[in-house]
Amino acid sequence: MTTLALDEREIEQLRTVAGVLIPGDRDAPAAMDLLEFDDLLHRASSALGPDLPALHEALRRLPTEIDTWALVAFSTGEPAHFALIGTTVSGAYFMAPAALTAIGYPTGPRSAAPFDLAADELAGGILEPVLERGFDD
Amino acid sequence: MSSVENVDVLIVGSGPSGSVTAHTLASQGFSVLCLEQGEWFDSSDFPGGKPEYELLTRQLWDTDPHLQGRLRDYPMNLDECDVAPAMFSAVGGSSVLFGAQWMRLRPTDFRIRSVDGIADDWPISYEDLAPFYDEIDAQIGVAGVSGDPAYPDHDLPMPPHPMGRTGVQMAEAMNRLGWHWWPGSNAIPSSAFKHMGQCVRWGVCERGCPAGAKASFDIAYWPHATKAGARLIAGARVARITLDSRGRANGAIWIDREGGEHFVGANTVVLAANGVGTSRLLLMSDDQHSDGLANSSGLVGKNLMMHPNAPAIGVYDDALQAWNGPAGQLLYSLEFYETDLARGFYRGAKWNLMPYPGVLSVLNLFDDLPFEQRWGTGLHQLSRYAGRASVMYANIDDLPEETNRVTLDPELTDSSGLPAPRVRYRFSENTRRNLKFQSDRMVEAHEAAGAAHVFRGPIYPSGHVLGTARMGNDPATSVVDSYGRSHDVPNLFIVDGSVMVTGAAVNPTATIAAFALRTARHIAETANQSAAVTA
């Protein structure tokens, strides 16, 4: 069984922070609306590797009452701790296909370039000015 | 201590130069053993295809070995370093994480004493290396466009990768500026080739290719080397090179993962452990030489060059699809490569344009914005710049200086208890002026291409560690001769970037590999004459 990097209380803290930092907009879902967000928070925190103890510490120092003003103050007073928490929640959020799709970013496997694309790019003479100038040592 | 065996050729380090040497000599019938302190990696190990890719690159897959936290790496004292060396201990060496930007030195790079009156000329010329460049290119499937007017004519074996919208937009801007550029040449075959897969443009080449499509030397060379009979032991950390009573190298002592010591005997020893690792090993191998092995010149570890790399990142309103690789270089420019003293410094830089993939990486560019613009609905607006950013890097031609050097730290040790290297590297005034000039011009390039925002990034950790065992004809002013043979120890060779007399400004791996091939051929050809190798 895999050991989770964060306990339930820490996950709840991150969920609350994400609710403030990443609301939805016209196209993009709110972090709290992503069904898989808890799983993504675990995955994000595990990916921090040697930074994980720093995340535990940052969460210990987080204010008890979390709202916009509390996070503004935290970001000013403890910028490194805030940055790590912000990276973790936004890193988890942008693992979600729905969040990536909303900004037009690809998800899933990639594909090879179209066969003729490189030749097409050069076919219009884009290199001609370079060749005409030559190169002086 | 257990004695394993005796071999014709012992190679320390399995990166580009070590693998080329192993393949070349094993193919000619020599018994070859390579010792590598790192491990084998598989393309499925790499982070680039995983959803948490950007988080993994913060530490576990950072290019800085200090942040990776792996015992196979040796620590370094970098208290006096203006830029951190980037390394990766693995079969294939740092090429596992290199960008595969495949560049030859220009002919002038071999003779800047003659051209500019500074530093020293190399004891070899472009023409000496050209056939070996060609041979390596063909072996690993270099992709690009022949005919760059900045170079003597040479063919590239594979057609180029597309530049994509990112590259075309910048190329058009460079044409408007009247500046040199050329489609990127990359050690990434443009179609499946030998043991390498098809590039699917993940754009994450510098963290290991998830598709196995990049010519890192674990897959581009080692399968061929082992088929030819070369053997490789991973997880083998070499503690020192040993000498016989005549002062000739006769093998090495190495330490396995459990701390067990072994000895392997060899008729010839080849060092291929990069500009830090090779000089560290020479300095540790001092049984008969108080200043380290092969160091009668006193130059082992000195003249370290690292190509400080200044980035300028452009963020565009245009939908560039900048998640598409390779990265790799989409294009490069040598416009500001050669010396123009009107700029206030010697030499110049090579530029390369790369995609700037990821969402967090783009968001981080805006970390200085007020909270309400960086977070909340502001985050969604900023995140739409993902896929619309590119980065131009300037690879600076730093010059050799004896004060930039590798020594042994008196206190710090690796996990085997061996002395760690202490690396001192400070920017000269010439380098600072070069960095400033190139950064300003790169900003102009992005602006000409229509960037909405341009950011100057911090100096990037450098995987180019060069010059610490320079080659030359005079034993008083060089460590090895023009074939990488130690002036002091005739059966000891160095084939990595340590031998470079000057660093040039292009990515050095093509030159390192070509030099290794030339040296390996020389070892084979002279084996019977010199008894350097008794096959």
C-alpha cells in the first residue's frame, strides 16, 4: 500500500487554500469542482520529493482561518512558504485534463510532426535572406 | 579488495566520450571495460510524459545534482561559483539530460590566439576533426539543414525537425533585423533510427526523452558498444588510477554500491568523466605525484570554462503551440558569435531558441505581480499564456582563466568517503559584458517577433564543464597532447571536455564525441607501435 504524503488535515488545508486561489471562471473549472482534486494533491505533494518536509512546515504555519486577506498577509509575511503551497495547489490543478483543456493546452499522448511540415516551413524562401547575407568571420 | 580482471582498455565514465571510445576500441578487437558510477535509466523513468512533470523537475529531476538527492552523485563545494555545474550520473552520462543541440565548433574557434590575440590556439584544426564530426553525425542520426553559411560545407544525415510556429515567427523577426539564424541541428533523429524511437515532440528533452527518441549515448551508442564486446559496470565509483613502478597507469580501484573495493588492471586507461570528474580523479590519484596524477604542468583542474547561459523568455499573445518540441533547438543564431571589439569584449555567444512548455513555468514568470493579479481569476488569465512562450538562450564563450578551477575539498566527501570537488568559477569582466550585451540583443529579438512580455531569466546551470586538462604540444603548458594522451603518463588518455583549450560558444558534445573518436582510433592505430595497449 502506498503511503500518502499528506494527512487528511493537510489535504483539507490545501483544498481550502485552492478554493481561494483557484476559483472558476467562464471557461475554467474551480479547483474545488474537480472530482479528482484530492488525488491530484497527493500526487503533487509526492512529486515535490525533498521539498515535501518544507510543505509540511508551510502548512503548519498557515493561518487557521483561511480567506483572501489571510493569504495575502501570509504571502507577504512568509513568501517562501506561500510559494510552495501555491505551487502545490496550482500544480495539482493543472494536472487535471479539464483545467488544461480550458486553456487549450494538450493532454495525453503526443504525436509526431506532420511529415511535410519542416519542408513546408522552408519552401517559402524563409532562408533566402540568410543565404544572401552570408557570414563574415 | 577483490581483483576482477585485466583488460586492454579501462574507461572511466560512460557518457558521450566514454561510449564512443568503448565502441570504437571494442569494434577493433580490444577488451574494453567501462566503469560508470551512475545507473541505467529507461525512458519510462523520465518525468516528461507525466502529469506532474513540472513539479518533478523542481528537485527530483532538476539538473543540479545537489537537488536530485541521489547517492550516486558526488557533492560539490560551490561556495565560490557564479554558476552551478549541471551533471547527471548515469549510463550515457549527462547526455541523458542534454538538450541534444548538435553544433560543431567554427574553424575560428580552434585558433582564437591567431584571430583575436587572446587565450591559446588548439593543437588541432577544424579540418582535423571534420571527418570525425561526420562519422558521429551519421552514427547517431543528427537532424538538420545543411548549408549554413557560418560553416564549411557538410551534410547532415537526417532531415530537420519543424521549427513550428514558435521558430517561424522568430525566424521572420531575425530576417527583419538582418541577423543570422539557421534551423536547429539536433541529435534527435527526425524519424525512428536504430535504437531510438520516433520523436513525438514532448518538448522536454532536457529531462530525459519519454519517447526514447533523443540520441543520449545510453541508447545512441551503448547498444552498439556492447554488441561489439565492450562491457560496462554501472554503480562503479572509481577511487583512483593506479600506477606501476615505471609510472605507467596499470588500472584503477573502484567502489561498488555496497562499499566493496575492487581492482581492475588495464594496459591503457581512458578518462571520460567530464571537466569536474576527470580532474577530481587525477587529483585523487596521487600515490607518486603530490600534486595529482598527470599534473607536471600544474594545470589539472585549472582553466575551467562553463558557458554561462543567459536566457530571455518571450511571452506572446499568438497561439504558438509552444508545447511542441524538440527542445532541442528550434533555431540557432551565430550573429554575435565572433569578436567585435566595438561591443567592449572579446568573443561572443551562440543563441538557441527553444519552446517554453508547461503551465507552472509560465505562471512563475509573473510571480512579481500583485496577489490579486497572480491568483484568483488572474491565474486563469495568466495561464492562457501557456503554450505561447519561448526562450532564447545565449551560450557565452567564457575564456580560460587559471583562477577558475577544480580542487579537492579538504572536508566535504561523497557517500564513499572520497574527497568532493571544490569548484571555483567566477565571471570575468569580459564574461559579464558579454552576458549583458547578449541579453539586451535577445530582448530585442523577442520584441521584434512581437512578444507581449519579455523576461530576463537567471543564469542557467551549465552542463558544459570544459578545459581542466587542456591539450597542447608543450608539456609545460598543457596536460595532454593533441590526441588526449597525458604528457606525463603515456598510457593514460583523456577524451572528455577537459581537453578543450578554449570553450567556443557552441554546445560542446559534438566536439567531445568527435575528439573521442579520433583519440580512440589513434589508440588502436598506435597500440602495437607504442605498446600503449598490448592487445
